[in-house]
Amino acid sequence: MAFHAGLDVQLGFLHALQRNRESLALDLIEPARAVLDDWVYDLLVHRRLLSPSLFTSSDQEGVRLDTQGRALFYRAWYGEGQRLVLKPMRRLLARLLDRLRAQERVASNPTPPLAA
């Protein structure tokens, strides 16, 4: 979304520049975080789609879904989760682009100096 709008996804506003990280993508998901959290909670608690047995834990990688768990999660994500977060992400991207365009208009049309 941001890349197709001509933005550099490596440069974010909320997340610092870090090698191999799309900071702008992380920024865009922030407004959707509460919706996403609720959706994942629903998967875990109410639907019980993801059980504790589908998670692995290690000191090096932390807690992760195993292959079966990832398959279940991504099926749910592409079926419904992605749609939930797109609306707030698109709204934020539209606001950012509007501000950038307004700044560009001001920069390209400077106010002439006042006559003495």
C-alpha cells in the first residue's frame, strides 16, 4: 500500500530506521493494533483455533507458532484478519499523503514578499 503510493517503507514516523525493517509498515499498523489484538484474542480464547500445543518456545527465538499453528493462523488471517486492519491503515496512509501533498503545494508556491 505505502510502496505503491510512492513512499519509502523503510522510513517511519513512529518506528526508527533499522536495517531490513519496514518501519513505515509498522507505523501504519499502529491504528489497527487494538482491532488486531481483539481478533487474535478471539482466535485464542473464544474460537480456540490456536491451542498452547501449537506453540514452541526457545531462548533464541522466544515463543512461536509451529508449522500447523502458522497454517491455521494464516488461513484465518487471509480469510478475515487482513480485512479488519486494512481500513484503519488506509485512513492513516491517506492522512499522511494529504499532509505531504499540502506541504509540497506550500513549498512549490511560496508566498511573495510583502511590498515595502
